[in-house]
Amino acid sequence: MTICAWCKEVACAKEDHSGKPAGCPMGQGEWLSEALAEYELTQNRAIAQVAAHTEKHGYCQWTRLQETAEFAAYAGYSKLGLAFCSGLHREARIVADFFRHKGFAVVSAICSAGGIHKETLDIKPEDRFNSTGFEAMCNPIGQAKLCNENDTDFNVVLGLCVGHDSLFFKYSKAPATVLAAKDRVLGHNPLAAVYCAHSYYAKLHK
């Protein structure tokens, strides 16, 4: 078990790693040497370098939307995939137009693509919004496959449900990022519950 979330020293950010607490994962296991080996792979190293460039030049200046476009441009990507929730169809169009304006080709894939009835996956009536009629299921694997078939260089997730996003990431061949995480209660700002953890959302800890 690692303790990074509770660490007060953050020794890993210091050159000499001073103040490393008991339970620090550094020096334990093979994870670090294995990670360093993965950074030797050409694509991984390139992404890490472009991410560092984007972080340095856009930190506290660019919105997430602009940061995504700048990252993709600096990485040399030309075709972006946009996997989005049907509930954010209007937002997806704005995002797609923005990326096109920035010079990217855009492959957009809505979550209901394929029109698959939820019965196909044996989803119970009580787990549907419409228990008797047709209800299209979210199809994140299909969204990923659609992006893959169109040879996208980089995929952007906009508001996919928890779990559906997991399947999209699992099947996406291209590297992917999240533009917005779905949270209908908080206007797609999940951290609001964290920022209010000691006041209104204290109930989450009970």
C-alpha cells in the first residue's frame, strides 16, 4: 500500500529525496524501473516531452480546450477523434468546430452510435430509463473502434459516463485525453464536491 495522498513531505519532488516518509513507494518494488523503461519507447518519450512543453507554456494561461489543441498541434497530430455523450451534443459541435478552426480533421463519435438496444447486453429493465421500449445503449467500444478505423492520431473524451470512459480508453489505439468529465449534478465540475467536502458535501464522508 502506498501513501502518496497522505504524504506531507513530497520527497519525490526534491533532488535528494530528503524527508522520504515510511511507506513511500520509492525504493519499493519494480514499478519505477519498469516505468523508466517504458519512457524509452519512442511514442511514450515524445508524448512526455510534448506534455512538458505544453505544461510549461500554457500553465495557468490556457483553458483545457486550448491546452488540448496546443498539445495536439505541437505533437504533430492532424486528425482528432471526439468521443462524446449524447447529452453534450451541442457542446460537442462547438468543440469540433473549434478543433477544425485550429486546422485539425475531426472524427466525432456519439455514445449511441450503432443504435444498439440495451437488451442486447442483457441490461435489466430496472437499469434503463425506458423499461419497456427501445433504449440505445452507450457504445464506448464502438466509439473507440470508429476512431481506430478512421486512423485518428489523438482522441478526446467529452462527458462519457464513468465506466463507459474506461472501455473507450481500453480500446482506443490512439493516445487519449479527457476534455470534460461528466457530472450532471455539478455542471460537469466533479471537483466542486471535493472543494465543498467540509461544508455542503460533508455528507459524502458519512
